[in-house]
Amino acid sequence: MEHQDQRIPKSLACSNCLRRKEQCICDKIEVLKNHTKVVVLQHPQEQLKQFNSAKLLTMSLAESALVVGLSWQNHRAVLGENEQPGDWGVLHLKAGNEGGKPLEIFRKGKEKVDAAPLKGIIILDGSWKQAKTLWWRNSWLLRLNRVSLNPAHPSLRNQVRADKLSTLEAAALALRLLGEPATLADRLLEQYQSLIIKPSGH
Ligand SMILES: [Zn+2]
């Protein structure tokens, strides 16, 4: 359940990784090479959560960015001046849809495409409600491809609903299904397990 995810007081947190200072992970992270870029749009209230995985995700991936906020004028404000919305996907987690394909891509949210080579994916980081807020505040997201993820495995965090993955887990699965080597996803999950879940005693 989400309410078990305690907030770390800012004064006790490492200013870089935002973990508790005694659990700082800055020197423990192995930076991994990825081809499909990952940009996380993080709801401001997620920043200092104990189980926040977005920070670890973006510190682990060489080609990634973490952007904290609620709304941005357009895709260029987030991705850069020269980026085209059609080259990017926004990750959308299917809830409770068993037996579907693990990953589907919908052009502009409608027409299904077989395999669009994507330059990168955007992931919204926050509770279900916060992610919904990010969706309606940023209507430009609808101009991107929608990458629909249908996870077959439950989260490593046992209190999380079976159909809901942490941001890092969703990213790892999406990257693998988009053609990144399985070793990349495996290393991401290992780091999540050893640096975030285990030190917190879960
Ligand atoms: Zn740190």
C-alpha cells in the first residue's frame, strides 16, 4: 500500500540521491548504457519517498533525465527543441489486463503500430492519482506514441498491487521489450533490490 512509503525528511537526505544520508547510494550505483532514452516526469510529492525508484533509475541510466514538476508547455520544454513527438513514447501501465500482449504501441493514442523505433520514452512517476494529474495537465503527451505495458510479473515490492510496478520496474520491462539487452533490465532490477528494497528492510 502506498501509505507505507514514508517520506524522508529533507534535512536527513543526501542532496544528490535523496536517500537517507546513512543509506546514500551515490557511490554504489553502476551506470548502465542504454539506447532508448528515458525521461521521468516526477510529481513533486514523490521526490523524498523512501521507495522512490525514479531517482535510482535515472542515476543508473546513462541516457536519462529526471524532471520534477506538474506541467510543461509542450514536449520541447521537456525533451529539447529539436525533438519530434512522433519519435517518443509515453508509458502507460495497463491495470489488471491479464493475457494481453506485454507491450503495444499506439500511434497518437489510437492506431496500433507493430514496432515503432522510439528514440525514447517518458514515464510519469507518482501515485495513480498524481500520474492522472500529470496526464491532464500536459495534454501534449497525447501527441506522443502511447507505449502500453502489460506486466506479467508482480512488483519486487510485495505490498504493491500485482498490476502495479514501481517506476524503475516499469522502465526495465519496457526497455527490454523495446529491444534493449536483457542484461540491462536485470542490472536495473538488481540495483533496485539491493540499494532500495533491502536496506529499507522489506
Ligand atoms: Zn547520495
